[in-house]
Amino acid sequence: MDQPSYARIAADLRAKIVRGDLAPGVRLPARHELADEYRAAEGVVRQATEVLVREGMLVSRPGAGMFVRQRPQRRSLVRSWFRERQAGSPFAQQMEEQGRHGTWAYRSDTMQAPPEVRERLGLAVPDGDQHDVMRTAYVFTSADDEQPWMLSTSWEPLSLTKGTSIAFPEGGPHAGKGVTHRMAVVGVDVDAWDEEVWARTATREEAQQLGIGAGSIVMVAERSYFAGERVVEVADIVVPAESTKLVYNGPVGDS
């Protein structure tokens, strides 16, 4: 089946960007010039460039034109059990190790767990509209360049935390500490964790929060913390695939 004209033009421009024929920061020819070059209507050219904007390869600057997007600097996020066992925020520690200052915005509220989260936490079927989890949504940023690095949404069972000093992850005397230290306050010994990583297209809200193009690919790390057989927290960590490496490490035990 023949490609639509806009897809053919988008593919050619994409190839030129990948090869470096159109370098980062370069302004594309005006729409009418591209229309002449590809022997297509200006509306078709607009469709083609909109595809590449959604993919994060082009950026539109009102009044100036369409530009090849600067490729973001590759950055690493370390996923380490040893790091998670340390006191304080793992993200703040990572930023400090890279000579940066990490900061974050958050919003916490109670809610009835969505079905998928309920399954991951092993919660019973709800009785009516009762709230049974504390949800905290984060946007993590490097304060040095004010660039968002990742998003995270966590859910903790209220059966463990309601009415305690750790009910709000970012409030009270234990605010900002890792889940292992917070749960220890209420006598819960977190002794294991796992993450499943997969890729998908960013939602509109995620793209806006991360400052990436609509339709960009993100990596999602679905994390679970365990105390024995019980799941005490689950979280979805979302990072831009184009600019982020997830690095996993940990100590080697005795043979």
C-alpha cells in the first residue's frame, strides 16, 4: 500500500535529521519552499512537520519557524537496592553525586485504588466508595537547569499508614525519607523490591510535565516494595526514553 504524501515527506525529513543532514538547531525551509521541493500542498507539508513535532524531532517557534530539536543530553538514573536502603531521598542523592541539586513537586491524596493498582497491592474488593490508598504524584526536577527528569506516582495502603506519623510521604517528621525508613517507623520491615520496565507512548499530561513532544516514547518502571509476602507500596516511574538510561546495580552476596 502506498504511503500517504505527508507520511512520505515526514519519513524523508526524519531520515535527514537522523543522518545529520539537518543538524540540531537548524531552521527548516519555509512551508511553501518545502511544498515546492516535495511537489505537495502546503497543508500536506504541515501534516508532515506536525508528525515530527509529536515525535520530538522538530520544535515550532511562533514567528520564527520550524527548527530541528536539540538532542537532549543523556542522563542516568541508578536503580539500586543499596541506594534505596539509605536514609533520605534517593533522587536527591543521585543529583548530589552528579553535582546537581534535585528538587520535586508533589501532590498527595487518599483515594479508592484503581483496579490495576488494587491487584498489584493485593487489596480486597472495596466496600462501597471507601478510600483505601494514599496516592502521591511527583515531578522530579534538576534545580540547576529546571528540567524535569522523571515522574512518579506511588500508592500505599491506608491499612498500614492511616493515623500514623508516616501517613503522608512528604509530610510530618519523616517527610521525604525512603519507603524503607518510613515503613520501619510503624514496625514494617521492607526486605525486597522489584521493578518491571517497559516502553509506551507518553500521555498528553506526561508529555507536558516532562517537556517532551506529544507522542514521545517513555520508559515506565513499575516498582513494588515487599515486607515478606506483603506488598507495602507500588509506584509507576516514568522517564523520557530519548534522554534517560536506567542503570541497575547492587552488591554481590557471599558465594
